[in-house]
Amino acid sequence: MEDRSGEIISQYDIKVCRSYRARGGMILETNRGLKFFGPCPVSERRLEFEDTVKQQMREHGYPNTDCFVRNCEQKLSSSNNIGERYSIRDWFSMEECSLRQEGSIMAAARNLALLHQAMSGIKTQEGENYLSEDVQKVFEKRNRELKHVKSFLVKRKNKSPFEVKYLNCCGEFYEEAVEAAKELEELDWRALFEENVACGNVVHGNYTYHNILMGGGARQQGERGHDANAIATVNFEKAVFGIQVCDLYQYIRKVMEKNNWQYTIGARILDAYEEVRALSQREHRLLVVLLAYPEKFWKITNYYYNSRKSLIPQKNMEKLEMLLLQQKPKKEFLQKLCHF
């Protein structure tokens, strides 16, 4: 990438003092501050949408995002002589959030609420609206896949230990999946979605630890306060108009899976989030429904079905066994969450 970077960087009004590799690209120390240089797999139109969201977030009081640097032609991406496209974005001298440190977990929860406030009332030009996927259709499609894989395995001879264990537990997970889809329909997800889009609510789409950057102050203050300037949120490639509680669902699920679904941690995440942005009754119910859906089991199923059946990785068995171990604490967590 170093060989290609010079041609691209020359198209910008910046001077690079030092550069080094980072996840997915390079960090540039420049006369205009720290920047991230990386490949650009999306269209210029999509970049303009992201830029619109980030600029309005700044106007709404959330400054720490990876805003694009426009090149000398005022474009958000630049191409080299073989047609490869790259972009340069603002960056931060911070570390990725740790999902095993409670201070970081709570600080990130508050940060998400602030992010959602700043991502509300977003206005874009006609034709620039990117919408989140229809969760109801996603659930229905996944449930058909779960049913299909079970039928496939029932007929399969000479089953592996993984396949035997899978068959023994798939009925329970399938029932959970069907029930979650039914509750989602009763909640009228589509009506809630349309309301959120009308309000200009944007979802980050990938609010995970490596997209949450923290300074030391944020980790230290996570237990007792929030310093907005000590946290940055980056990588908005999946940002779309939609129901913001979907971000909270993804975040809580990731944290809880790494912390064995300890109720106290989940409750404190919700407390931290709602200190800044209170959830409506419908949003809270949607959060419970999304968490109740056995997404991890579906992922294991999907990976198994799309891989070689003659060579099932041991990792698959380990993931399934871990999932089964977490079933009881997860159910207990969901029961308590319903009355939170």
C-alpha cells in the first residue's frame, strides 16, 4: 500500500510527516492532524451520504467521527492510475474499546446514546436515502433456513458428532426463532421503522468495539460520568436510516456473549444508555425481541451449511457447546429484562 499511497496523497492538500500500518489501511501523521488512509469499496454517492450524516452530527454536537478529507477536486475519494479508489478520513489517537472492562462498556453505552441523539433529524437530498433491511423478512428467511438444515440433517447418514449435537438442540432454538418472529410481527416492526425514517433517525449499523475509540479518560470515567471528547466513533460504512435501538441490540448482544449474559452488566448498560436517551415502551419491547432471536445459533447453522460437510471445523463444535452453556443465563437475563 505504501507504493500506491504517494500517488493518492498527492491529490490532497496535506503533508504527511509519518505513516504506519493499521487495521484495514494506514495511519498518517500530517500537518492537518491524524488521518486514516484506506481503500474505498463504495460509490462516491454512498460516501456523500456518509459525509452528510457526519457533518450534521457535528452540527448536533457530536464532533468525534472520522469525517472525510476532500481532495483538491473536492471529491471524497481518489483513484490511482490503475483505477483503485482510496479515501482519507480524520482519525484519533485512541485505543479500541474493551468489552471486558466495565468502565469501557458503560462509557460506550453512554456514547451510543449521544451518537443516536446526534444521528436524529438527519436530512439528505432526494435519492440519497439508504434504508436498513426489513428485520421481519430477515427473521422469516432465517427461519426457513433453520428448518431446511434440520430436514437435511435428519436424512443425512453417518452423522458427525457436531451434527448429532446440532440435531439434539435445534428444535429448541427453532422454537425461539419462530416465537421471536411472531412477536416482531405483533409489535408491527414496519410501522415503527417508518416512524423512525420519517424522523430522520440513522443507525450506525456496526457499533462494535473496534469502531469505538477511547482515550484513557473515557475508560476511567466510565463508572461515574462521560467525557464526550474522550470517545470517537468511526467506520460508518453500514450507516442507514432505521430504528436506532437495533444498534443497542447489537452492542448488548456482543457484550453479553463475552460476559456470560450477566444480568447486572446488561442492566447497567441500559441504565447508562437511558441516562442520556430514554427508550420508549415499543423500543424496549423490540430490544427484548431482537435479543430473544437465536442469532448466534443461526450463524453456526449458516456457516455449517455453506461449508464442506466432510470437514467440519472443531471451532464449530466449540461454538455450539459454548452457546448451549449460555442458554440458561441468557433466558434468565431475558426474563428479567422483560420487567426492567
